[in-house]
Amino acid sequence: MRCSIDLDCPGRREGFVQLNHSDNRHAYGVIPIPIGVVAADNDGPTVLLTAGNHGDEYEGIVILQRLFRDLDPSRIRGRIIIMPSLNLPAVRVYQRTSPLDGANMNRSFGAQDISGPTQEIAQFVEEQLIAQSDYAIDLHSGGKMCEFSPCGYIYAGGGRKRLQNKFNAAHQFGAKYTVVVEGSPGSLSAAGERAGVIMLSAELGGGRIRRENIELGYNGTVNALAGWDFLDHAPEETKTIFLRSRSASSSVMSSVGGVFEPLTDVGQQITAGDTVGRIYPLDALDQSVVTVNAQSSGVIIGQRTQACVQRGDFLLHLGESAEESELLHQSD
Ligand SMILES: [Zn+2]
């Protein structure tokens, strides 16, 4: 892959990362994935801002398209690299995963043998951009399948000092909640962890694009940039509440197929044993309705938006309350 612009010179430039790909639709061509840089004329840190990692999550694309146009190279410090539509083939067709190879970009980082265009993009981002970065923000949402209570996401690892820096970034991003997870090794956040980058991601709603989530993500990104000293003003004082999410106990899955009727909303606090929904049969009136109860207590961070479910589909994601000091202590 080749980048059409110089990322090192001062100023503002926009261009493309050229993904070579040949199939029925793209016979001999390249897929041009947009990239922009805004750089000051002094040496300073680098931040990478990304969205469109999943192709059906458009909130971050709006935020980074706006931010790229709003940033003034004469009023920043360091270098800000922006890729608003990271998995462009998926973004173009409103799909979470790539139509070219079916791959989920956020499981495609760190691959040993590159086997398709999604891993190629991930490899470029990890080796050419993350490797040069000190900080990174990756903007997500629930896309078509899920609505999130807008929140930050950070990985638990990295040792006390880096975790404290990630906590500070989460406070500056300023979402009501920030979820602390173990994470997946194939994600962009994991690539950030491998490179020692101070990395934050965010889930900005989902289901449909909402103005308040765009504002939260835009203001949060700007405030994090100010906190990292990229901008010519001080950050506002903002705070987040940390929640812990574990892969098994923090999800409520469907035990049967049918139609899911949710009885809760995102952001709601629930207690273990609470009824959170019902599942009705699709094709008969003589079968019983299944009541869904939560197995653990917490805040509903994400909730399914599509009603039709199969056995094993996720219904809810929960965040359990966790003290910042306790999370830091566990990282020692
Ligand atoms: Zn996503």
C-alpha cells in the first residue's frame, strides 16, 4: 500500500492510501482510502484519529470529516493524522465487515500472514501510522445491530503509568461512562497497546445517527487533543465513571430464537435476576414466551437494536462499577 501524501511536512494535506485490489468490481484499480494530516512546523507528538473501522458506524466519520476541516495548522502543536473511513470498502456498502473478504477489520490487526485486503489495511495502519504515533483515538458506535450508551473504551493492560494516562484521556474525552476491557488481540486498540500508544476508543450510540452523540464525540476528541497539548488552549475539566466489562459475565445472550422485546434502555442500572426482555416465537402461538433475566448487575452499556434473534445472539452488554484506584492496583 502506498500513501499519496507526505505525512512529515508542516501544513494540511489530504490524499489517499492506495489499496491494490482486483476483482469483478475493481478490475485493475486501487481502492483509495482517504487520509489527512494537519502538522505544525515544530517537532512534537503524533496522534492518529480513526473511524469507519466497522463500515456501518458513521458517527465517527462525521466527527473526523468535520474536525479535519476545523483544525488550523498554525494553531496546533505536533501532528494530527486522520483516517475517517478506515475500512472504506465496508463503509461504502453500510456493512460491519468488508464485502471484499468478509473480514472484521477490528480482528485483523497483528496477523502473521496477510491473507486479504482488510488485513492489508490493518498492517499499513499498524506498521506505518501506529508505529509513529504517541496517542490514538478510534471512534466506533453500535452500527446497525446495537445501541450504546455513548461511552469511552480503554484496554486494561499496559502497566500502571500507561493505564493512568489512558484514564486521564478517558476523563478528558468526557463521556458519562468509560468501559475498561481486556480486549481482543486483533483490534486496533491492541495494535496501540503493542506500540505503547496512549489509546482510547469510543462507542457513540448506534441504531441511527444522533446529533448529541456527534457533539459528544467531537467535543470529546477536541478535549482529549487539548489534554495531550496538541491545541492552543487548555482542556475543560471533565470526568467519566469507569465500568468494567468481562467477555462472558457482562453479556446477556439469547437462549432461543424468536423476536426480542427489550424491557430496558441503555444507561439503565440493573440488578442480577432482573427481567430485561422477552422472546416470542416467530412461527407459532402454542409455544411459551421466554423471559430473559440478567445474570449479573451493572449499567446497560449496549443493547440489541434488531428484534429478530437466534440462539446465541447478544441482547445486552453490561458494565460493572469499578473504582479507578482498584483498576490501577490490579495492573501492578
Ligand atoms: Zn465498531
